[in-house]
Amino acid sequence: MKKFLASAAALGLLAGGAMAADDLTLQLKWVTQAQFAGYYVALDKGFYGEEDLNVTIKPGGPDIAPAQVVAGGAADVVIDWMPSALAAREKGLALVNIAQPFKSSGMMLTCRKDTGITSPAEFPGKTLGVWFFGNEYPFLSWMSQLGIGTDGGDGVTVLKQGFNVDPILNGQADCVSTMTYNEYWQIIDAGLSPDELVTFKYEDQGVATLEDGLYVLENRLADDAFKGELVRFVRASMKGWKYAEEHPDEAAEIVLEHDETGAQTEMHQKRMMGEIAKLTAGSNGSLDPADFQRTVDSLMAGGSDPVITKQPEGAWTHEITDAALN
């Protein structure tokens, strides 16, 4: 009888091991905020658990490059902007887009009206705040298309922009990088009115590049077990995104619960979620090849100094989304 119980216990352990959820780590592009609400909703609502996944979400920041994180093995999936991912791929880091929850771009350059800037023609001689660690590529592509240098002199002076928008508030920069859902509203909340600002949305300037896609290392897609995890991850994540679109205030509150810094406010996150829902609307997670090509064309249109120099091959796949969404 004891031998039978021992055998049964051993079988139970084996069964428990077989049923254990698969671990998967996601590296965010930025700090914990509504920009990533779909993933936090999927975690909070148990959508990942329903897919037998144990997902760890790692916040990012101004000095964290997702491509470097995944290259170092510290994440399985990263959220990145396509310009950064394609630039990294051309340099030898084979990132592959497996899903594209964001359909539109929210990137802008926001300037003080009292600087005299009314159009990009007034940029030369001005100081512009720019994010780095892969975030600079849309800006560099834009300046290259305009034929404006980025080393001062007759061109623009680039100020490495950090986490906040202080440079435009204290006069250190004439313009700063902003997102429609975040930094623009930080400027408004700091006391400047929309009438005191001039905004240039990248999409309106012919620099229509994709943001916040899901990327993995190409060599890992040879592992069928890992691909199975990705299928389940994308399915649960898109379920989280659609829930967030339909319940924006609840989604923002879920994000706040996961913000360990306590730096985010309810008003800002709810406003951000409303803006984010505009960018994810129309996407089921599958990358539109036309959107991909538009991004590539924009990055290659930089004259003598384009962000990428050749048409990328193998930079995206529908294999994961086809299996996850059908």
C-alpha cells in the first residue's frame, strides 16, 4: 500500500510539473503606464494564466534599450519601435516583429510658439530635445529628409532628452519630443496652454513609422515550443488590449496598481488610456505589410544618411498572429 501511495505521489508530481505554466518575460519600451495597458490587463484579468503562461513584465525607461535587453537574454519578448528594431537588424541583431498591436503613431515634436517656430523651416539654429537608446531614429530620418544637420552650426542642436519635459519649460530647448498620450499633456499640466505651443506630428510630416510592436530574436523562432508560447502570449495580450479599449478607466486603474514607483496619477493615466485606445484601434495584432513598407520607405528616404540602407528581409512574420488569432 505504501509503495502504491509513493508511486501515486510521484505521478502526481510529474503531472503537476507537466501542468506548470511556461515562464515568459516581456520587456517594456518605457515605464509602467497606460501605453502598456493591454499587457497589464491580460496579467490582472488572468488571460495569461488561462493560456498556461507565467508572464513577468519588466518596466523600461529612458536609458533602457529593449534591443539590448533581448540580446543579453534578459527578456523573451520586447516592445520596441520599428525604426529601432530595423536599425538594430541592419547592424546584425536579428529582431523579428511577431505582432503589431499599435496601428498608428503618437510621436510629435512640440515647440514653444514664442521661439518663432511655425514650420520645420525654422528648425535650423534651434535646440531640439530628442530621446535616445533607439528612440532617435524617427527624428534622424525626419531631419535627413529635410536636409537639416543635427550637429549644431547651420543645422539643429540636439539635446538628449530624459524622462521629463523640463527642457521646454526652463528654456533649455526650443522643442522637445512628445507623445500624443503622455509628454504633451505633461507640458499642459505644467502650465503652458495649447495656444502657446506648436506641434508637429511625425505622421503628418511624412515620417509615418510604426511603434510598440512585439519583437523576438529570429533564432528563437526555430524552437517550436517557444513559438507555441508566443502564440498563447499574443492571443492573451490582444485579448487584454481589446478589453482595455472597451474599459479604458478600469485599464488605467489596473496600470496604477502595477506602478511600483507611485509616480503616475489617476487623471494622467485615464487620459493617456483614452489616447492610447486611438492608436491601437483598428489593429487585431497582425502587422499590415503596407504599414511595414511605409515605415521602411520613410527610414530609407534620408538622402545620403538614411536610418537603414536596404530593404529588410525576414524582419516580420505572420506565423504567430495567424495561429493566435484564427
